[in-house]
Amino acid sequence: MGNRFESNPDINIMNVANKNQLSSKQENKALKLVLDSLAEGVIVADKDGNFIYFNSVAEKILGIGVQNITPAEWTSVYGCYYPDNKSPYPSEQLPLAKAIRGEEMSDELIFIKNPMRPEGIYISVTASPLRDAKGKINGGTVIFRDVTRDIQAELLLRESEDRVKAQFKGFPIPTYVWQHIGDDFILVDYNDAAKVFTKGKIEGFLGIKLSKMYQDSTDYIPADIWRCYREKKSFNREMTYQLKTTGEYKELNAHYVLIAPELVSIHTEDITDRKQTEKELRKLSSAVEQTADSVVITNKQGIIEYVNPAFETTTGYNRDEVIGATPKILKSGMHDAAFYKKLWGIILKGKPYQGTIVNKKKNGEAYWCQQTISSMKDASGEITHFVSVIKDITDLKERQEQEMRLNIAREIQQRLYKNNISIPGFDIAGETHSALETSGDYFDFISTSDGYTWMIIADVCGHGIGSALIMAQTRAYLHAFAKMKSDPGIILTWLNQELVSFLDEYHFVTMLLARLDTEQNILDYAGAGHVPAYLLDASGNIKEVMKSTGIPLGYLREEKYTKSKRIKLKDGDIAVFLTDGIMEAHKPDEQEFGDNGALSVIKNNRHASAKTIIKQLHKKVLSFYKKQAQEDDITSIICKVASTR
């Protein structure tokens, strides 16, 4: 190996470590220095068994450095024996030989004795194959260390049989010793912990054969005992096991140890409680990790040690940014020092804190929290940590505030509606059914000193509190203008000029303003982009279609609106004023209720009172929705001319 390694100093050591990405000489030299500085010996061979790396620690431990030999000569040259110090370890079974064949070995014990190590040493070897990016084996590596002192200590203990026996008996973990006899194993010993663990029943199994105890069993133990004996190595196994002595089911961590040459010792640690605790902890951990509420754990000094994913989602901070910091990073500035002093005073006494706090996200956005802080205590009752559960209630607070504003607006708005008007010779009624707490629809009746009665129906773009406020402002202007002018076209022109001044580009108002001369039974109107109104005769047939005379209000300041022709009303006539929430109501398949649907309901109920007609119309519209939520405000006015005057 010496000639091959020295003649090729640029060999890519990183390839040996299965890291193909480094190729420069500098990186190779650096890695070589690192490997040479390890406390363990490291040997690397290619797939043919040629040594391509052999660090100085390996040479120091083995006493012999790299040799230009074949794998078949490894045992004889380096002096490799089984731990019994006598049986040569076959070269083909050595860990490095197995590694270049694709096998792995861990903590294999080998005795080394050669001219440079005449006293002999024990080494513990771990071997692994080396593979390229495609998984093809291109060599193997072993890492080993001198464990002679450990082995010698074990041998010294064995020399004192009485002392070892006492230690064995007093060992706190239940231990059982099986001896290989012929083609079976016999239980030959157990310690005091095993006696307690089996409630004394292990005494009845002393001397029993392994094959008899497990003749009808599929447990791991028989196979594991044979494996430990044949492979001459120790290993652990965790298992769910039904005790042969008591019949109880236990979670065990079994550690198998070969006591050469014929004994196998089994240390059985009862981990039932630990497993149950771990299971509960996993459940709790999973719950904390998946909860929608933020969870923060700090030490007693307030240093953050843990945050869950919900904290990252809510605040915008990731874990790396906040671990080691304090919750001060969440301070919004909305609470003074006295607030936090009081909070700390509560939790440092071990009492839980609950309250509403305004925190701040990483982006500076403030958010409302319902926060609970609890203390964690050790066995002595001393506080060690604080757990804070933070529920983001920003949406809830906003909804509460919105509901409060809507309720106030609705109360104000309801006071504006004039649902009833009484005029001899006429039956007039109006009604609004809002899609939300407040409505953008508007109807009104105004009686003026010049003997006219005004009927108004309007619709503000959208619905909700914004539309309701626009409607309230519109009503105020309209009442003022109706007292000043009797021409509906002029009133709409004035109203438009005022609305243009304070409406933005996204809002407008449609309106139909009708003037009723109750003495002469004359009706005229002006319309601003509103859906048509209808005049039906006594038979329910369409007599007049009252279309708008201009565009919606709030668009163009210079828009001029004109009134319609005068319409003579007769006994039994019905004037119908609607908003688009009625005509545009639709089924899930998008079929609309339409003008025809509305007029059909009115025609079929024409002999009923105006108020009854409106209620029937609203009922039919809701039925038409087919369990869907009402999407728009619904408003209607019915004006019936009495058939007998």
C-alpha cells in the first residue's frame, strides 16, 4: 500500500469517503489531515482488497503499517484472532473483507497479536462498504479502536469468581444465563433482580432447556441466543414479550452478551413504563405540533427554547430566529411596563396567567391574542419553564367590532324606513329584506305641502355598512330637495350633483323617483339607471313600463334628468316598484326569477292588500333560491288604486 499511496498523492480521498463532489488536491490534503488526526484507526481498501488509505492511528494500533499484500494474507500478516486469543480469524471473514463484499459489521471484537504486538491487544471494529453514486460497491472501510483496557478489565473481573458472582446477583437489571450444551441451551443462573421481576417463579425454570421453554413459541429469544453464540457478538433488541414465568406482557430491552466459550447472558430491562411514557409524549408532541394555536416554551429567565409550527405561521418568525431570544420580539407597544410587571408577578408565583394581549408579527402587523401562560415545575416544586399558548383572535375581534358597527348602523337605518303611508283611495306599502345586517336598498314615501306624495325606490351598489351609509346620505338630500322642487327630473339632477362630490368610482346609486298626484290620479317619474317599474291594470296585465330616463347617480356631474309623461291612473291599477335583488334572484342552475316571475306573483295576488302582495313576493323569491343564501337586498313598493273611491 505504501508504494501505491506514495506514488499517487493526488488520490481523491473524498471518493474513499463516498463524497464525489470534492476533487482538488487542497481538499484531499485537508481531509487526509482530518483522518490522520482521528483517535480511531481508519483503513480503506478498493474492491480488490488493495489498501488505498491507512491512517497513522491504524498503524499505531496494529503495530504494522500498510503492506502490499492480498486479502488472503491479512490474518497472517497482522495477526488476527477471535477474542479467545487462540482461533485465527479467517481472512475472508474479517470486517474489511466483508465490507468490500457489501456487508456491514458493527463493534466486532478482534484480538491482534503479531511481532510488533507480542502481548496482544483487542480492537473493536466497524466496517462499511463504499458505493458510488449509482450504488455500485467500489471498496470498503473499517474504523477501529483499541479496547484492550476494557477487555482486560472484564478478564480481571472474571478472575474473581466470587466477586463477579456477587456483582451479578446484585446487578439491578434482571439477568439470565444460558449455557450451550450439545445442541441446546440450559438456563443455569439468574440474578436477584430476575427473581423479583418474575415474582420468584424463575426458580422453577432453573435447568430447563431452551427448546422446551419455547417449543410452542415464536418469540425472538431462542433465535437471538443462537445468533449471539454463533456470531460471537453482543446486540440489543426491543420487544413486546409475554413472560413465561408470570404470563404478563412487558416491553423489554434485551441485551445479549456471549460469555465465552459457552454462556449467553440476557439482560432484560423492563421498559414498559418508559414506552408508555414515550407513547404519551409522542401524542402530546404531535398535538402541540399540529395545534392551530401558537405554543412557546421558555426557561425561567424567559429565553425561548421551543416554538411550534403554528407560531411560525402566525408570527412570520421561523424557529431559528426565535430560539435563544425572548418574547419581547412580539411586543406591540400597546401595553406599558406595568402590564408586563403584573404578568411576571403572577407567573413567577406559579399561578397561571390568562388575558388578551396585542402582539406584533415579524412584518410589524399587530394581532390580538388570547394568551395563557403556565409554569412547569421540577420534582422539588421549583419553576423551571413557562409554557405559553397563544390563540390568534384578531378575526374574532374584528368580527365583534364589525357586528357592533353593523348593529348600530342597522338600528339607525331602520329608523329611516317609512313602511306605512295612508292616503284615501290608495293602498300603498313598501318593504326591504336585507342580505346582511344593513341594506344598500332604499325605499321611502314623502308627503309635501304642495299636495304630492313621492314614492322612492333606490339601490346603492353593493350591500353592507358602506352602502347603508351612502343610502342614509342620499335620503337626507332627497328629503330636502323634495320640499324645494316638485319636478322629479330636477330633483334627481340636484341629487346627482351632490352624490358625485362624495362617491368614489366604485359606488353609484340607481333610483326611481315617482310623484303621485292623489287628487287627479296622475303619476309621473324620473329614473336614474334603475330597473323598470310597471303599471298593471285591474286584470294584472302590463299597462305601462316605466323605464329610467338617465344613468345612475354619482357618475357624471353634468348629467341632466327629465321627468316622464303624465300617466293617468284608473281604479284597480297597480304600480309596481322593485330592486334588482328580486329579478336577479336565481336557482343553483342560474335560472333567474326575472320580471315575469315577479309580475306573475303580483297578478295572482292582485286582489290582496299591497302589504300581502309584498309578503307573497318575498316568499316566492326565497323559495326560488332553493336553500341558497339570499345574495342581494330585496325591496319592493306596491301602490294600488282603490277600485271604489
